[in-house]
Amino acid sequence: TETLLDVRHVNVDYLAGSGAVHAVRDVSFQLKRGEIMGLAGESGSGKSTLAFAIARLLRPPAEIIGGQVLYYPDAARTGQFTSLMQKVKLKDASHQAKNATEIVPEDGINVFGLTPTQLRLFRWNELSVVFQSAMNALNPVMNIGKQIMDVLAAHQPEKSAKERHERAQDLLKMVGIAPDRLSSYPHELSGGMRQRVTIAIALALQPDLIIMDEPTTALDVVVQREILDLISSLCKETGTALIFITHDLSLLLELVDRVAVMYAGKLIEVAGRNAFYQHPRHPYSYGLMHSFPTLHGPRIKMIGIPGTPPDLRNVPAGCPFAQRCPMAFDACRKIVPELRTIVADIPEQVAACHLYDPTIIGSRNIPQPAD
Ligand code: SF4
Ligand code: MG
């Protein structure tokens, strides 16, 4: 199978005293092996929460309340990995896997059903996450070489100390840092270099998927661009799939294969980078794109559209964008639009908007000019 990750109808709530905040609402998408996808959305749109759900990193009060994430290990490694998973499953027999009753294809892994031990194997060997705060999570009193080698030692105990040292040097070289920096401490490195070290650590065990939650404020824009440039070219080289999360759409349009846009906890458009650039279809995407002066000009944050997203404690009926949408019509406030293909020859571009639903648009009340 070409599919690496199959996210199906995932829902995440934050359980607050005054009622649940529906942070991720019925999100489904698929990621191909080696594909680089940008996940964009303004802050609070649910993009980080979705990524944390996929990696099973959510902590209370966040809770996965529905859906499934299926992961397909590389066929060449499937046997090895699944037998490892089988072994730890027996060890974890007391653990009652969530969603255990859901049907999982034989060659797939049900991520929400992994036991804690399986999850640990899965995380480093198959999926790595680079957090927004990762560069501050480096241990300040340990040199970076030791931090990289510790990861290697924990997960590849069969390797010798010499092999681990060489691998750590290679990893630093990959991210553009001189190997003699292994003995540097985090405070001796710039923010951009610390971020590169976290990328080196994420790549250490050659996972098939990396999720990177872009630092929003910690790094200046030039450095952020360099980091995405670096991680996307490393992923291309190594065939690693990447989900890069950002609030900055203009950054993605230059460097990813596919763009996914979230709004109010939902995916509202998913498209190939070129299709999205040439013709964004959802009115929200369209508004964002047209708030850019030029693609290569100053970077515009996702604030170009008047109004604010709805309160996710009390989600309004119909389309979540209806209050801000210049195109809204009566059905928009009643019926939730689903992602659908817009034009037959670009089936992979989907948008959740009634304007593209012939059955709904046909019954639209078009205001007639008075005369
Ligand atoms: Fe606008 Fe209606 Fe489309 Fe929502 S469904 S984006 S409100 S036109
Ligand atoms: Mg975030």
C-alpha cells in the first residue's frame, strides 16, 4: 500500500468545567509514504491538537473521543516491527486497548489501540515528533552529543559506543552542524541550531513519519524558513513523510507537496500545493490567499479575514465559517458541509463548502434585484 497514515473521523475534546471544548471535529485524511504535508490554521484551529492525537501525546484534559488512526509500516520492515509489537502485546496483556473492537487491516497498526510499551516502540522507530518547545526541552546540563547518543543507546542497544558516536556525528552533519559541536551545550548554540539538533534527534532512528509543530514565536522568520527548508529536503532525501504544522500558509506554499487547512477544529480544504496556490476553493482559503500581497513578499499571518472563529464549547449549526463568510447563504447556517472533490480532473483537491455541492446550491435562494 502507498498509504502511510489513515486518519479517520478523529474527534478530540478538552474537558473543561463549563463543558467540553470540541477542539478537533471529525477529521479524516490520508498521508502517502514520503509525502510532505503542511497543516495550516490560525491558533486554536485544532492543528496541534490533531497532531498530538495522531502521536498519542495528548494529556488530560484533552481526550480522544472518537475515530481511528491507522499506520502502515514499510513492507520491508513490517514483519520485524509487527513481531516486535506482538511480543510487547503479550507483555502488556493487562492493558485493555481502546478501540480494540475496531477492524484493523492486517498490515496496519491501530495507533489508538497501542499499549504503552508498543507506543514507545512506535514513537521512536516509526514516528518522531518535533515540538514547538523542543529546542527548550534539550537538557541544559548535558552536551548535545550525549543527548543524541542516549536516544541511540536506548533504542539501538546492539550498536557499539563507537557506532553511536559516528551516527551522532553524521546526524549533526545532516542538519548542517559541524560534528565537533557534539561537545557543545545547548546554551552555546543559537535558537536555530538548537532546533536543528532536535531535528537530528528526530531523524536518529530513521522514522517513516515526522510531525513538526512549528515554533511560532521563538525563531525569527528567516530561521523558520530555513528550518522548514532543511527538514523538508532531509525528508525528501530519506523518504520520510512529514506533517509540518504552521499558522503561516505562505511558508507552506513553497515547500510542501500538499496543503491541509483547519478551521474551528475541522479540515476545510486539502489540496496539492499547486492546485491550492492557483485556485484555493474554500472561501476561507481564498480569503487567506488573497490577503497575501505577493507570495515572496512579506509573510502574512492568518489574520487577513475580519471576525473570529466560533466558540468551540458551543459549536454553531451548519458551516463553522458562516459568520465570517462573504458568500454565506441560508443552507450554510443549517447544514454542515463535508469535504468533497471540486473538479473531476483534480480529485485530490477537496473543500468543505456548500458552494460546490450541486444539490444544495441548486436550491439556494439567490436574491433577485428589485426593480
Ligand atoms: Fe461560506 Fe457557506 Fe461555503 Fe461555509 S458553506 S464557506 S458559509 S459559502
Ligand atoms: Mg499550536
